Amino acid sequence: QVQLVESGGGLVQPGGSLRLSCVASVFNIYAMAWYRQAPGKQRELVARLINLGTPNYADSVKGRFTISRDNAGNAVYLQMNNLKPEDTAVYYCNADLYGDVNEYWGKGTQVTVSA
């Protein structure tokens, strides 16, 4: 079974930084992405990176967040700078695999931005 394991969430003050990591159990990954979901709200796309492509970002995080993948191709990172209270949410790792109609999700990691 494909597994995605997130780490790096926690409590940070406004204006601070945090780096999220996601490690997958497979390497045949077409695209990896980060989503987030705040209480009472729908899950939204934060950033997505297709293999050998350019990243896409939600307007709300452009200029502050950076998505990247490692050389091996089974991990994705989200560098979050200048964090705001509205960034508070559970952040989920997502992966699309080559030749697989399914997509896969991690269990999520909590990010709380508060003074």
C-alpha cells in the first residue's frame, strides 16, 4: 500500500517559518502536492509540483511558501515563511502516481500560527 508520512507541523508565531516534509513509500510519482483544511472549511490546494514541471501555488501563499521535491523523487517539502494566523490548518500531503488512476493522501500534520 502506498503511504505518505508528513512531519514538521507545530506551533509558530505570526511571521515565523516552518518546513513541512512528506515522504512516500514509492518513487513512481507524477506529482506531489500540499493541501490544507481549516476547521469548518473545505480542503484547498496550497501548492502542487509535477515532476520536471514548475510549481503552482494558491494566491494566498504566493511569495511566502515554496514547494520542492528531493532528488530521489519520493519526498516533497513545503517551506513556509512569514506565516499568518489564517495559515492555521491541517496540512495534507498528496501524490499522483504514474499509471495509477488513484491518488494518495497522508494523514495530515497540524500547523498553528498564533501569538
